Amino acid sequence: MDETVTATAEPLAPKAIVKQWNFAQRVLFRFVFSYFVLYTWPAAGRVSLYHKIPGGYAFTTWVSQPLQAIVPWIATHVFGVTGIAATYSSNGSGDTTLGYITALLFFVLALAATLVWSVLDRRRPNYVRLHFWFRVLLRYTLAVTLFTYGFNKVFPNQFPPPDFFRLIEPFGEFSPMGVLWSFMGASVPYVIFTGACEVVAGALLVFRRTSLLGALVSVAVMVNVVVLNLCYDVPVKLYSTHLLLMAIVLAAPDLTRLFDFFVRNRAVGRDESEAFPFSQPSLRRAAVVGKVLFLGVILLGQILGGVDGMQRKEATPRSPLYGLYDVESFEQNGFAEGKPATWRKVVMQYPNVIGVRTNEDAVLFLQVNFDVTQSAITIRNRDRLFWSRPDPARVLLEGKIDDTPVRIRLKVVDVDKMLLKSRGFHWINERPFNR
């Protein structure tokens, strides 16, 4: 009787298993969560996920006003910083004094939040659900950032090819950052490749099932970026390091499984982390549609922005005498000037400036206005030169500079014959061509 009842009775529902995180895991999560929630808040020079949300820019700008006042106050009254270093400025540098002080402030606030949180919530066994949504925040923040920088390389706008000024500048006068920018810009295919790697990493992060692979590709991409920024003194070291840390945080829960698979040669099971899907089918469908629309708008914006950037670059106004020139002769008052202080090379690339490299290797940038109707160049709103073309390969400038009559004969330099542009790619090299 008992055996029959036992065999046919419904089995008891198993009790829900509560995953217990140890003390160190809980404290570490509280700190990492607090710090990166603060750091992912919008700031100048950083790509923000919040700005992709309608109304997000205006809202975050308004909310960020207290921080914009607190950080300079800390810089001045705590660290004794004054002048430009204690003032916000939009100059392209992310490694400013205020940038480091902001990161330090976030670190201190995260420590304080961790302490208070640990006291008030010390009995909670885990933060599985919060961890899931925290990963969503990091995944999309990192993905949007990689899309922005990646598409700016896929459409090669970030690293333009070296202009005429760079082509006549001695290598020793380049800054480390200038070397990197010129090195990257000299090979458009390489720039596109690096951008494609960033875009692929961002795309993999978007989907939960490929987020681990996306995190690993992001780590590889960002390690290279961080090392370049450190070694070539690019002032985005603080920001790129944080992006690398975000990728590491995303990959961290799977490090044990990765170590077992790649190092210990052990079989690993599937990822058992919870996905927390919406319970109702209608909500799930709405979430999928919202996700597709959100990503579609971001990707479309990046593509259109990249195309627009290339079109604007191609439409950049040029000098009427566009070209790089060698100076064949330089006469003052009818006499040939000696080598010191005379012009050796002339760059006429843009419509409002002429670049000159003298025989002393000094560099002059002359603010000018071109008058095509009179074939005239006004220098610094004072001096005036008239140009003519004795032949297609030469330009003759005649007029006055500093009230002194001058006659300057220029010869066009065929930039396309320079090795940097003409060497090209070779599958077969019988010997190295390293010059």
C-alpha cells in the first residue's frame, strides 16, 4: 500500500536554491557597481549611452551641474590647483587635472557607498539580479563607445592622411602623438581594419549570448589602444583605461571557466547565469522591438555621420595655389637673398594660411587672403603678393613683404612621387626596403 502510494504520488517541488556569494564577492560587487555607475555618467570627451536616449542630453547636463561646480572647488581648495588646470575646457584632452580629480572623487564616493551599503544590506546572500542589469549597462555603454570610435575609423575620419605640412616636417620634430597620428593616417586600410575590430567587438556585446566573446574581443582591442595611448602620450589614457576595465569586468565572471578550458584542458558547462526575461510574451516582443529600434538608430546615426564626415572632408576648401613647392629663388630688392632666413619650402593647402619652412628650418605660418580675380595674396592684412604661372610646374610671386620688394620663384613638388605615397604594397620583396 505504502509503496504504491509512493510510486504514484506527485514529487515534491524542489526548494529554490539561493546562490550564496561570499563576503569578498559581495563587497567587491558593491564597490565596482558604485564606481562604474558614477563613471558611466556623461562627461565631456566621453561617449555616453544616456545621450542616445531622447532627452537624455538635456537631462544629464542639468543633473551634472553640481558636479561641474564641486570638482573645481576640490581642485582649488584641497589640491591647491589654480589657473587653467582648475577650469573646464574643451580641448580634446581627457587627461586633465580635473579629469583625474573626478576619477578620484568617484573612487572615494564608491568606497563610502560600499561601506554604507555593506552595513545596511549585510544579510543579502547575493546580487544576481542587480549584477545582470549592471552588465547590461556596461555592455551597452562599451558597445556604443566602440561603435562611435570604430565607425570613425571604418569611415577614415579620425586619422587623416599626413598633409603637406607633415610631409615637409623633419621626423625629429614630431611629437609622440603626432608620430602615431601620421603612422595611422599613412595607411587607410589599416585604419579601417582597426575600426572594424572595434565595431565587431561592439556588435558582439549587444547580444547576451555573445557578450563573453564581445568582452574578450573588447579586451584585446582596448589593450592595444591603452598601450598606444601610454607609449605615444595620447591624452585619452584615463578614459581608455576605464573602457578596458569595463571589458575586464564583463569577462570576469567567466574567467574560471576560461581558465579551465584554455589552461587546464577541462570541459566546461554552459553559462548558468540568469537572463531574467520578461514573463509575458507581449513584454518580450516589445523588448526585442525596442532593442532593434534603439540599435538601428545608433548604427544608422554612426553610418550617416561617417559618410557626412568624409563628404565634409572632401569638400574642405583648398588654396587656389594648392600644392607643395620648393623655392627655386628668393630675391629681395632685386638681389638673391643668402640662405639664412630665406624660404626653402612653401605649403599652400588651405585658403587662409601659407606654411613656410626656411633654410634655417624655422616654420612660419602666414595668415593670408587669396583674391583669385586679381591673382593676389594679402599677407597679415598688410603685405601683398601677385602670382603668375610661367609654366604648369612653376609659380612666380612678386610684391612686398615687410615693405621690401620680393620676387619668389616656386616649383611644384609632385607629392605622389614621395616614397610614403608611391612605395605602395608588394607581395614579393627580394630584400627589405626600409628607408
